[in-house]
Amino acid sequence: EIVLTQSPGTLSLSPGERATLSCRASQSVSSSYLAWYQQKPGQAPRLLIYGASSRATGIPDRFSGSGSGTDFTLTISRLEPEDFAVYYCQQYGSSPKTFGQGTKLEIK
Amino acid sequence: QVQLVQSGAEVKKPGASVKVSCKASGYTFTGYYMHWVRQAPGQGLEWMGWINPNSGGTNYAQKFQGRVTMTRDTSISTAYMELSRLRSDDTAVYYCARELVVRGFSAGFDPWGQGTLVTVSS
């Protein structure tokens, strides 16, 4: 089983700032089958990034993903008020399709 | 538009079973795998398994082997997840989520159902 470790656990930033979220895998993620999701309170997760770096339909270009192998990053270039939420990474290249524990992005 | 609509909240006693439904619309139901993911209160996301709606084939996370059964009814484009021998730590929101395919490759889970809260309490 691939274990995903996200850091930091909580990130406190202000609107307009840049956010950098990390996801490290315990072993290489095949074919960069790595996704990022955003979840707001009381809502289902929303797909942001798939294939480590491809934006899902309708996702603003301030969201970008990068990385390969075992190290992946989600970057939000300029935070908008609606971006404050919990973010999860997920590997879907092998079963079980594991998630990281999440990073909470909160308003400073 | 592509949409997954789940059944309503359930309250069950320990030892009982629960069956959650997920009705798909806006796309060819048999063309995409369906996954189930759960989230305990205040916790992260936990993948439970998938069903291939075309063949009925399944793949379950080892943790749930023997307790979970995923089925589908293609005539009404609905997937089901049944969890048996419920315990208090099965209290969670259960989500269905379609596996997205882009240019023939898996591309994560999108969309997700709205979630179904299952509460296990005596």
C-alpha cells in the first residue's frame, strides 16, 4: 500500500499570497497517477488536478500541480477567499487508492 | 450534466447492515468505474473499493473484505454499497465517485455524490 504524507498539516496565509502544499509518497506513484482534491465544510471533495499536473475542467489557472515519482506539489498562485479549505492528494495508480491525511488552508 | 445522487441518511444499530444507493445521470453508466469512499467525522478520506458497472466486477480494500458488497442495477443506472456487521467506528459520510477517464487514461474521481451520513449507535 502506498502511504501519502501531506505537509504541512495546517497552512495559515492571507488572500493574495501564494500557497505551496506538499504530498510525499512511500513509493513511486505509477504514471504520475496523482490527484488533488479540495473539500469545503459540508461538501463533497472536488477534483482539482489529475495526472499530477493537469487541471480538471473548470478549475482556475491559479491552481497548478507538479512533481513525479514520490514528491508532488500543489501550488495556488494567488489565494482567493474561496480557496480556504482542506486539500487532499490521492494516488490512483494502484490499489488500494490511498489518500493523504489532508492539509487545512486557513485564513491568517 | 454528469451527476451522482445518493440516498438519504441512515441510523443503524451495531451489528446491522446498511445499503447506500448512488444514482447516476448525464453519462453512460456502464462506461465508467464507480468508487466508494468514506469519511469519519472530522477525519480524512478512506477508499473502500470500486465496481465496474459494465461487468459487475469489484475490487475491495482489504480492510473491508468480507463486510462490503458493491452491486449495480444497470436498468436504473444505480450503484449500491452494502456494509454489514456495522460498528460504531463505521459512523461516517459515505460517498460514491465516478472514475474519470481522459484520453483513455484514469484521471481521478469526478464527480462525487453528495454523501450519505451513516450513524451507528445503540
